[in-house]
Amino acid sequence: MANHAYRDKERRDIILASEALEENRDKSFYCPYPLCNSKLFVCAGDGSRKAYFRATKSAYKHIANCPYANSSVAFDDNKFNELNFSFENAMQNLLVKKNPKNSSGNSKKSSYGEHYNLTLSTIKQIYSICKRFHPNYSYGNEKIGRMILDDRTAYWYPKGVFGFKIIESCVKGRFYDSDKNEIYLVAPVANPNYHFILSISDINLYNKIRNMVFENKDKIIIVAGDWKPSNLGYGYFETKIYSDRQISILN
Ligand SMILES: [Zn+2]
């Protein structure tokens, strides 16, 4: 449930749910996903800070695959301590080879007090926060728009996508090359101007991710990368994939 929507079909004029609460509540707004033709209405939630937009009319629901309708986007962020979150640290932890010896390190703290002091760490958790909030909002130490490339934030990146970034991408055309161990994706999904190359030197990991993408060619695929310019030229970027924790499918 996003806390923002758009006043106009072109998705230029963003509005916060807290602002919409002050206006006529019968007014409908546009979904942040440009391909979605749902009509959104503001819901008060638990006061203006918790207000959000919902597609309440059955004739104007979110389309299938809309990232703002997706149940995987919803999770209980009250358990997470925003102050602990560093986007750079989170990305560095995602972009390492999985070490089975360390995997129980920080995921099994279940004593009562620590339960509500978790830090966002998985790609889905970070993505979910990115979708919920306005791109100009900050979470932890970073602005949402600096963490994610999607249709809302593409205009932040006129020169390309560099460094740590989650991309909201999809398949278009040929999506792999098994001689090079590469997967190819495009983003942002409604207006895919940029090409992304996932370079996966571990053959087992490559096969696993290729099969996963193959089975989900019609879905939105999110990838956490450390993006560098590709020698294919303008609009092409590549990252190394060290673990399947860097990639996730929206269902
Ligand atoms: Zn939608």
C-alpha cells in the first residue's frame, strides 16, 4: 500500500496520502505504476502518517502484476528499526557469496526484545519500503529514489544507473547467453530504456537464475546490483551476481 499516488495520468504530479486526506476523499488518483489503470482512493489508516492509497472500487482494481497491488510488497515494518538501516551496508551484505557457516548469524534472533529491533536486509524488504514511500522520502540514511530504479525514479537517472541500486526490471527478447553466463533484463518496466547485464561466473548459480527467470518471463524481476557501465555502450549496465539473494520475482 503506497503512501503516494499521482493526480495526473502522465504521472508527473505526485500526491501524498496525507495531502489527499485534506482534500475531497471521494476523489480518485492514479496508481504510481504507469501501466496500471486502477483508481485509487485515500484511506486514513491510523491517522495521517499511516494514510495510504487503495483501489477500493471493484471495476478499477490494480492490474495483474502491478507492483503496488502486490501482496509481497506488504510487510510489517514496525518490527524494523529504521535508524539501524544503512543502504550501503545492506547492499554489501547482499552482494557476497552465500556462506553456509554464517547463514544463521543474524536471522535467528528471536528473543523478545530484539524481535522489534530488526534491520531491513533482504531485497524484498528493501524493495517493499521503496515502493511504499515517495521517492523523495528518506529511509535510514538514504533517499528512496537513490535506492531504486523504477518508473517513478527513472528521471533521476538521465545519465545512467551506477553503483548500488535495486532495479525493477523485466524480460524483453533474448534474456540469456550461456556462453557468457549472462542474463539480460530491461528497466524500468513501463518504459524500458536501460539494459542490464547480470554476469554470473558460478555455473550452478547461473543455471538456477536462468531457470528462475525463464519460468517468470512475464513477471517483474527485482535485482540488487553494483552497476557499472558496460562496454556495449550507452544505456547498458552490468553487475556481478554472487548469490541468489540479489534477485527476486514479484508474484
Ligand atoms: Zn496499480
